[in-house]
Amino acid sequence: MKLKGLYILLILGLLMTSCAPQATPTQAPVAPAATVAPAATAAPAATEVSKPACEKPIKVAIIGAMSGTNAVLGDWMKKGVTLAIEQKNAAGGVQGCQVELIIYDDEADPTKSVGLAQKVATADNVMAAWATTNSNSALADIPIFEQYKIPQLTNGTNVTITQQGSAYIFRVNPAGPAYEDPLVDYLVKQGKTKFAIIGDNSAYGKGEAAYQIAALTRNKLTSLATEEYGIDDKDFTGQLTKIFQTQPEVLLLAASEVAGGLVAKQARQLGFTGIIAGGSAMGTPKFVETAGDAAEGVYFTSPYPGNDANDTTRAFAAAYKARWGEDAEVHGANTYDGMNMLMIAMENAKPLTPENVAAEMHKICGYVGLQGKFCYNDAGEGITSTVLGVVKGGKLTFLP
């Protein structure tokens, strides 16, 4: 019995010994937990701060003439839009997202442009599209962007662009009459009564010629002769010979930059000593370069008052020159204006969808850009004023 009692006591002692450590560990994790916890919580916090606000960029497309006779228009559009995007991205982007540009070349061909517009609208997941540099192509693309409810921006000047009933088309510069009306009115006030017109057979050229004729009619005048040519033509002596038989005092150009420059040069070579004048295309470095000495004294109109007009234009011109190594001009200015307004609309769109961006574009009113004050109407027109200028000493000079 004594041995049995001792055995029982031994077992109880062992059991008590084995249970004793369990009381101590309940306290032990406290200190390690306090040491480990801050490290565990600190790492996710650092990751969260550095994580971008959105994982995918906001895509914007450009469809325009990047090659061919009108390639300079695509180049200017690309540069104006890109500069605005780069500045916005450097400042944090739109709603925390970077903006990405996709560029397509339609060669100023409406058929190619429509195919590209279809791709942009259905496959590229864009928030908006610049479509296009040319009125013909812009008109052709309107039904596609309207169908898919995607904002379409253009600097084409044909008035019918905003007369199609689309809520998704936006012009970023004035329409054609704003260029031709003040030009004709100014020359009539200078005592000129004999006008003739030469222009290309595109929607742009036909439109500008029609606005010139309307301005002459309003001044109780008629065009002595009106001649057309193809947008890729280089020789205009036949048309000019017919025109000069009517002995005009003023030759009005309804022409693009390159063709307009060639027309001016050939007109002077044929002995024309009268005034040569035209719209915005004549107020560009490309026109002056192409026309050479024939550019001297050519009158033009422009919504952009020049690189030295005010502090805003000077800042833009400096940034443009630093980025591209060349002087800014009207097309780069109007696409810069347009892209900045588009990004304002994107910032205000909640949620950020193409349809909401278009709705916000229509609300923009009072925005002061390089070309002046914008206020968009239901048709997508935002600005209507231009200024007069003349080429003097090989430079674009604006009249007071």
C-alpha cells in the first residue's frame, strides 16, 4: 500500500509539472506581437500609398492626315494634342489616370478614315477621338462616333460638320464664315471691288469658296471667276490664266497650306500684281515657306492672335518651341485648346465614360484658351471670332 501511495504521488507530481508551462505562454505572445504588428501593418500602408489611382490609361485617338499633301495638318494636330496631354500627365493625369494617345493616318481619305473610325470605336476602348484634320473625313466619321456615343473633336472648318444633329461632335476653332467674312469686309472697305476665287474641290475648299461668295454677295459684289482644282494638284496655271483674263484686283484662296502657297507663287509668276488673300491656312508657316517671296503681302484670318499676343500665348509658344523645336502656329494652338477642354470634361465626368464626357463638353462655357473665350452650344460650336493678319517681311503680322 505504501508503494502504491508513493506511485500515485509521483504521477500527480509529473502531471503538475507538465501543466505548469501552459500558464506562462498566455503572457509571452504579447511582447512579440507588439514588435511584429507594426511591421506587418506598415508594409501594406506603404504599398497602398504608391499604388496608382487607376491601373489602365485613358485612351484618346487621333485620326488624321499624317502623310500626303495634307500631312502637315496631322503633324500640327499631333503636336498640339501631345503637348497638352504631356503637361496634364506630368501634373497627375485625369482623375488620377495617365492619358495615352493613339495615332492613325487616314491620308485625308474619307474611306480610310471611316475604317479607322470603326476600329477606334469598337476595338481601341477610347474615351474620345480627334477625327479629323480634314472636313471631308470629319463628316464621314460623324455617324460612327455618334452611334458609339464617343466624343469626336475636329478643327475642320466646313459648317455642315456641326449640322448633322450629332451630340458628340465638337469643333475646336471657328467655322468657315468666321474666316472669310471679316477678310472680304476688310478688303471691300479698302476700296476693292473686283474679286476672283480659286480653291480645291474638297469639303473644306468648296466651303471656303461658298463663304467667300456669300460675303461678296452681302457686300453687293460677285466673283468675276471661280475656279477649282484637286487637293493633290500642283499646277494651277490653267485655272489662273482663266481668272486673270477677268482682271481681278483680289485673288481669294480657298486653299490648304501647301496648295495655297503654290497658287500664290504661280500667280505672281504669271504676272498678277493684285492682292492675294485667304483664311487660316494662309496664316501658317507652311504657307509662307511654300509661297516664298510670293507670300509677302498676303492677307489672312486666324482665331489664334499669334505667339506674342499675351502672357498665355507666350507661355504656350515657349512650351511648344521647347518640346518640338519649332514655332507654334494656329493648328497646334486650336488642338491644344481642344485637348485641354476635353480633359476638363473628363475630370468632371462621373463616372468617367465617353457619353458623360460628351455631356460635360457641352457644359463648357467661359473657358479662356489661346484662341479666346469658349462657350459650347448644343451643336458643338464653341468659338466664333478671328483676327486679321498680313505676311510682312516673311512673318505673320496681326493687324490692330
